[in-house]
Amino acid sequence: HRRGGNIDLLRRLGKRYGFTVTEVPPRRWGGEKISSTAVRSALQSGQAGKAWSMLGRPYSLGGLVVKGRGLGRLLGYATVNLKPRHRQQLIPADGVYVGLARIGRRTLPGLIFIGRRLTVGGGRSIEFHSLGPKPGSRILEMELMFLKYLRPVRKFSRLDLLVRAIDRDAAAARRLRAAAAR
């Protein structure tokens, strides 16, 4: 607890509370020991694919859906905005990702944006744009899953340049999805 636990502590607690402890040797990925520190480091540097490989599943970030400013809809890329459930939950590096959103029983493919909205102003946000069916308007919660980092956050001098970049992001996401389906 408080990152102070180790196998000896678990064995002592096991004797006290009546459970058994089996030590599992560390696993490796690409020569690196898989640990929570390695996963955090991968996510903080935008290496969503590396984190996925180490975890055995995509990293996910869940939370409440919050109202945005509606700018994405005006640009042709409506988004759903996420407020993480826990302040301590790790938020991956700022940038644009290919990802999935789990909303109720549905899982939708799309783009995830994390960062400051440099071109249109405003604070930091976490946003999802569906490349499949529309998520709906009565969403209260969602879980985002990060599959692949596409690019860093950039400031564009004009809105049409931002829209073209999002067009390229969406095309790249669709290509990746098509390749994975083969």
C-alpha cells in the first residue's frame, strides 16, 4: 500500500489474515520488465501501443460526460467530452489517438483528443469523436480505450487547417481499423 508493498509484506499479511501468497516471476516485454512504472511511463510519453502490449489490453480512462462548447459539431467533428472519475487516474500524454469509447453496451471506434485546444482557445479537455454510429445525446458516462498515438497537439493558424488535420487523423484511424479487420 502507498507503493510500499512487497512479497514479504504480503506473506506476513497472509499469515495474519489467512490467505496464501504465490510469487509470480516478473514478465518482460521487449527486454523491459513489465511494471506499473513502465506502463505509466509508456502512457505519459504517448506510447499507447506499448502500454497495451504490457497490460494485455488497451489502457482505459473512464468518467462522466460533460457539456462542451459545441465547437466540434460546428467543424463537422462532434465530440463527447470526458471528465475522469478520479483525479489520481493517469491521463495519457497530450495528443490525438485512435481509440474506442465504451458507452453503455456499445463500443464505438473513433478519435480521442487530450490537451489544450490551442487553435480555438479554451482549457484542457479530453474529447472523443465517433467514426462509427453517433454516441447519442443522453450519455452520462463513458470509458475511453487508447489504441494508438497519432500526433501531438498543434496550433493551426486557421480553422480550415485544423479541419484538414482532423480529416487526416480520421483517415489514418479508418486505415488502421481496416488493416486490423483483415
